[in-house]
Amino acid sequence: MQKEDRLPQNNKEGLLYGVVIAGITALLMCAINICLGAGVVNGGVIISILYSFPLFFVLAMLLEHFVAGRFAEFMCKKFGGKTDGFNARILFRILFTVLAMSFLMTWLGLIYGELLSIGTVTTAVFTDFLLAWPRNFFLALWIEILIAQPLARKVMRTLHARKERSSAILEPNMQVNYLVDDSAERNRFNKNKK
């Protein structure tokens, strides 16, 4: 099978791909949810977003790798076909990853918000979840489809193109003509060298 230049081809590239996607999605989702929770956008809300983003970025990376990514792989194998094209496979992967991530991150976000605002977790988290999760799912789905995934694939294409260009420059352009006996020329060169 031909390697796809829009996707990571090793673990290091996979980490970069994940960082781009999780970074964009976590930042935008964090900003949207904090702004909606505060009901206003001001300096305090922006500081709260910047303060919360690193935590949710790390959580998103860990959850995607250990939980949502595995769930998405399982579901893609179950529902995807061998004849599915690149876009269909990517769309299935996005759908199932966002389904799991939005579910988990909504719970964590609501718990974090309550702990920060009132210092304890109440039963209101359960009713808030029923309202917040569908919104978060659809927001995250569109962020992934329209922003995060295309940017991550562009990063991969750029990275692979640079690698290809640098390997072409580093490899010497040596063409050997096996039909010509150049042993006499080499001997003469070696004698002149001495």
C-alpha cells in the first residue's frame, strides 16, 4: 500500500499530528465553553482560558491516545470497509474520536468548572451534561472537520515534501555506466597521484 503523505508515517510525526489537532481543538473548545459559562468576554475570561488551556490540552492528548483513539480504531474497523476511500476513512475516524472525546471532555470540563467556581461537585453536573454534551459534540466535530484536521494534514504534507526534497539533495547524482571499462583510467589516476 502506498504511504499517504497527508498522514503521519512514524511515531514522531504521529505526536506532531496529535499536538496540532489537540492544540487547536482544545484551545477553541476551552474558549467557547468558558465564554459561554461566563456569559461575557473580558480580560478575566481570557486569562481563565489561557490558564485552563494547558490542562485541557494535556488531558486531550492523553485521552485521545489511551481511550478515544482506541475506541475510534475499533469502531472504524467495525463500520469501515476495505474499499473505503481516504476521505471516508478520515471522516469515520473524526466522527468516532470526537464522539468519545466530547463525551469525556464535557464531563471533565463540567467537573473542573464546578470545582473552580464553587469548590465542590454537585448533582447539577448531570443536568448540565445533558445540555452541554450535544453542543460540544457538534462544535468539536465542525472544528475538527473544518480547521484542525485540514491544518494537521497540511503540516504532514509540508513535512513530507521537505523530507523528500532534502533526501533528493543529500543523495549524490551518481550514474554508473557499466558498459564502459574505466579501470585503465583509474590506474592512470592512481599512478599520477603517487
